[in-house]
Amino acid sequence: MNNTPSTGLFISFEGIDGAGKSSHIAALAQAFKDAGRTVTLTREPGGTPLAEKLRNLLLHDAMDPLTEALVAFAARRDHLVQVIEPALARGEVVVSDRFTDATFAYQGAGRGFDWEKLQTLERMAQTGSGSNAELMREPDLTIWFDLPAAVAAERLAAARVPDRFEAQPQDFFAAVASGYARRCAAAPKRFARIDAHQPREAVWQQVADVLQARGYLQGVQGAAA
Ligand SMILES: Nc1ncnc2c1ncn2[C@@H]1O[C@H](COP(=O)(O)OP(=O)(O)O)[C@@H](O)[C@H]1O
Ligand SMILES: Cc1cn([C@H]2C[C@H](O)[C@@H](COP(=O)(O)OP(=O)(O)O)O2)c(=O)[nH]c1=O
């Protein structure tokens, strides 16, 4: 039964590489579908043909930190205009694997790029992307998977061939994690911190509890595979 409101809802998932996001994003999308909502499941960098090309550059070509930030925000702008805003205007649930907090965490805290300049770019890229010219679009909820960098490294070593970011040393990911903590402290209402250093079922339960507590989804069943 669908008794959730049919206004658009924008949820982002964040965390260092290997934090365990991917294991839960599809399950959350399915839970919304089971509740009768239409879901747009997407990711950053990416989500449109142009942004996927920019993703490929970002993940594989060396570039300086400003270029990296500009490429990330260029991809984000296209993603917002082409996909996220239209879906929200249709009343859908948009679930994005990463959004702007990743740029603050990776390019800001990780690469050391100036935080205030990122805030300027954030305002430029995320304002006026939809019908409201004044609105700076942000997620309604950001689910942050917090995991020590050493644990994420162990998980990834067993899992996949690293890309340009995943190949970074553990110190880089400790810095990235501190960037997420800083963004969380600055926007405590938008952020929900998940203790990702738990078995999958316990992590899923925390995600379900957050959605229930915020009134976005009632009686969430089942754990991620
Ligand atoms: N709670 C967990 N405990 C142990 N391993 C996990 C857990 N969640 C995910 N993993 C494993 O860790 C690796 C990284 O998970 P993944 O979901 O791809 O992370 P992310 O999408 O955040 O980079 C995968 O091999 C996955 O199977
Ligand atoms: C959105 C975004 C991601 N990234 C990085 C984080 C990740 O290492 C990488 C891609 O993210 P992700 O899709 O999580 O990688 P994977 O599919 O391999 O799990 O891009 C940035 O550096 N800046 C950004 O703005």
C-alpha cells in the first residue's frame, strides 16, 4: 500500500570506497517500489550520457585538483538538469550513489582543495537547476556509511581491481572520511550516520530505522543480499 506522500524525495548515499553502500542501495530502491513509489536509481559521477563520459575521465585520467572539482561539478550539473530535477518534479524518489558531499570529501579533504571554493562551485552548480531559480538543490537525506579506512581497505583488497581513487593509500581515505564527518557536522539534519562496521543485516537495519524515523518509509522489510 502506498501511504507515503507523492512529493519528490532525494536521497544520497555516501562513504569512502568499500564502506558497503552498493550492497544496500538497490535494496532501498526496491523497498520504495514495494511501497508504491516510482524510483530513479542513479549515481555520481554519472547518471547521464555526458556525465558518464566525465566519470570515465575523472576515474582514469590524472588531473589537478581544480580540474577534478570542475569535472565533478560539470557532471553534477548535467545530472541535476537532465535526470534529478525532472524526476523530483514527477514526484519520484531519487536515490543517488554519491552526490556533492563526495566532492567535499574526495577533492576537498582528500586532495586538499579549498573548501570555500568548493562551496562556491556547489552554489553555482546546484542553484536554478529546476523550475525554482532560487533553490540550491541538496538531498533531503544523506545516508553516510562511516567505516574506518583500514577496514574499507581490507574489504576492497578482497573485492575488485582499484580505480584511480581506490588505488590511493589508506591515509587518503582517512582524510576523505574526515571530510564526510565535517559535512555531517555542518548539516546534521540532512545527514544520517550509519555505523558501517557491522554485519550487513545490522547495517541494513540502521538504514531502515533512519527511513522509518524520518517518515519516508514505514515497515521496511528484508535485508540487502
Ligand atoms: N557489512 C559488511 N561486512 C563485510 N563486508 C561487506 C559489508 N558490506 C559490504 N561488504 C563487502 O565489502 C566490499 C565493498 O562493498 P561495496 O558495497 O562495493 O562498497 P561501496 O559501494 O561503498 O564502495 C564488497 O566486497 C562487499 O561484498
Ligand atoms: C561523486 C564523486 C566521486 N568521486 C570518486 C569517489 C569514488 O572513488 C569514485 C567513484 O565512485 P563509486 O561510483 O562509488 O565507485 P565504484 O563504482 O567503483 O564503487 O569517484 C570523487 O572523487 N568526487 C566526486 O565528486
